[in-house]
Amino acid sequence: MTFRANLSAEGPELRLHSNRVFGACMTIGVCGLVAAGTRLSHSTAQSTVQVPVPRVSDQVFSSTTDRQTTRTKMGCTPGSQPTNFAAYSLGRSFNGLPLMAILRRCDLPQASQPTRANYLSYIYGDCVSGSDQGCQPPLEVQTWPACERSLASYASNEIPSLDPPANDSAARVAVFDGGNRTEVYTDRSTVVIFGTDPGEVKAAAASLIPNPPNLAPNTAVASSGQAPSSLPAPAPGSLTGTLSCIS
Amino acid sequence: MLGLAVAIFGSLAFAGASSADFPTFSHAYTQRTGGDCQNDGSDPVDALYYDHGGATNATTVTANATGWNHNSGDPQWLSVHAANGGYNCHLMDYQNASAGDLHITRYHIRIWGIPGSPPDNHKSVGDAHHERIVPEDGCGDSVYPNGHSADGSGFDEGREELGRQFIADGFRVTEDIWGNTANFKQCDGQFAGSNGVGVQIQLPI
């Protein structure tokens, strides 16, 4: 079960139109609890509530030394600071799905594991979880540094080679899992889009907005502009796994 | 192996694209409901048993190797590779846990046999995770969130603990990158996702 809402930009804040129970919410946290029992698309009595950009949920597990960038790993930045790789979002809402959460995850590299998580995630829309039953939000946009995640990260027997590009200056796109996961390889970033509707995932891939530089993840999405007509081609070496994290 | 869809972003030419699927034994995420096994994802698939990895043997050996002898927990479904080459939505075959589901914290894995695996290489998959009881607001079992420990989220902790226990028992254990890193909202409102790693455990024939 997922939720979406009618959103419209009115001045500096987006406004969420919902029923009066939802309209009584004062904070995003409280609203989240109320929304868990409310199907917004069925609301009738309309009211309006300001929806602020969510706080960044800081899920960085690292020590001071892990803030150092090496050839194979970017240093971890906390959620309160700009990422040290170009990140992308869909702005403050997409296709009626409001931005509900921002996650900054950067794990301690483990010798026993072939990779670690290092991404900034924007989550759109809500869902209702239960005991022993997590739920998948309708849409999630994760950006990873391409030196840590790219097409080359996967076993060769799972991923065939890319088709020749029709345009040397364009980003590349790969579709996985029946369209529920799409990866966009652009410059020094890998944008991974997850969703429950392949059509929506595809539309999201065409609507990515680069975060303005030097802004923290929540400030960046609040300041983001329009999606550009194209995104740059992947940096040399990023599709073959030879891109160094040290630029 | 299905073809990989590649498009040029400027015009976003997805035309003619097909998709590469998750490692072909199953879909990437378990489901809370059966039916078409679509759009109700709950856990990332993060473990593979192979060789003598049929579901019955997998659950028995898991209990022996890890001590995860309890079998309580809610049912889930998964689209698994069928004998006819397609994919069918199956209810889990077994589950193993380190404690009952009312225990304050436990490791837990649900196991699905893969009917489409070859006779000389029976496979099963699972959703290993580390979870805790959250009593507030009627929550219940909640997988530990991202950043919970050096291993990562509760999904990463469960997978790593499973692998460590099998290594300690002398089994061959390897890891691969599967890329199923979507986040799942838990009943405490926090998010947990896998780092995309899958553990592969050989159960000798």
C-alpha cells in the first residue's frame, strides 16, 4: 500500500492537499504517523499543510580515518554536509509523490565484503509497514560515486556489455529487474532508481535534477531547479571499474 | 540471461530495451503478499545455498551451523525460477531464527527452494536479517536500520552473521554484488536496506 498526494508549488513551499485529519499535522514526523492510516488519493475534504523538506537521516558509520578518500573509496561525508560526489534528485515531489525522506548512508569498508554502501538517497511517497514486514516506498533515487558502484560492479555472467553509445556525450542507462531498477551512469556518479512501477521508474530516469554544488542534501533539494535536457556521459573508466575515486 | 537495456539519456531512447534480471534464481525482493508477487516488497534476497542447496537441506544445515533453531515469523512470498524456465510466486518453504519472534532481538532467515535449479545443483535463497522487537505503537519486529553497526543495516548484519557461522563450521562461503540496495521502511519508521551483497554458501553433495 502506497500513498501519493496532489502537490503544487505555491511560493517557497510546496503544499500538500489532503483530508482534514492529515491537515491537522504540524510536523512531518507527526504527519507520517497519520499518513500511515490514510489513503491520500481518496481524500475528500481538502485542506492544505506546508510540507518542509525532510531532515537528512544520517546513517554514516565511519571513523575519522574513513573520511579520507583513497583510490577505491570516497571519504564519508555526514548528512549535514555536501556530498563529495555529484548527487541527483527529483526535486521536492515527483508525479504526485512528495519527498518523504532523505538518507545519507556511508558504511565502514569491510575487508570481508566486496563492497560497502555509500550513497545519498531521496525517497518519494510513503507506504505502510508492519511487524516483520517492511514496505518499499513507491520511488527511491540513490546516488553513489561511480568509483564505488557502476556496471562493472556486477558479475560478468549477470550483465552483458553495453550497446555502443549513439552519442558520445550522453549518459548511459541500464535497466534491471523488469524495470523496477534503473541505473544512470553520468560523469562520476551512478544514479540508481528503484520503484514499484516500471513506467514511473523510467520517467524518473528522464527527470533527474543535479543537486546544486556545495549544499547539504536537504538544502540542495530545496534549491534544485529543473531537470536538464541531458546529463553528461560517464567519466572515462567508470563503466569498466577503473575510475579512481581520487579525481 | 536476459538482455541489458541501454539507452542514451539525451533522448532517453529506451525503445527496444529489455532488462537484465537479478541473478536468475529469483527476483530481488521478497513480498508481503502472494498472488503476482509484485509491488509489495519487504526484504532483499541476500543469501544463496547451492550444490546440495535444496530448501529442506538448507534449513537443516542452517539450524546446525548457526543454531538458528526457531521457526516462528510471518510468511512471505518470492518469485522464484520455475522448472519451466519462467518465474512463479511461491510461499516460503522454511524459516530459521536464533530465537522466537517475541525475543528482544534475533537473527532470522526465510528460505525458498528454486524449482528451476538443475538436479546436480539444487539451490535455495533467503532473506537473512537481524531484527528487534519495537513495542511502541504496536510495531513488533523491525529490522535494524542502516548504519546500525560496522556491518551496515540489519539485513547486512543477518547476512554477514550467516556467512560467519557457516565459515566457522568449515563451509565454503563467498560473496558477490547483486545490487539490490532499495530501502524498506520498517514499522518503527526507520529505513533498512542491503548494501547489495549476496552471500553464497556451498552445501556439499
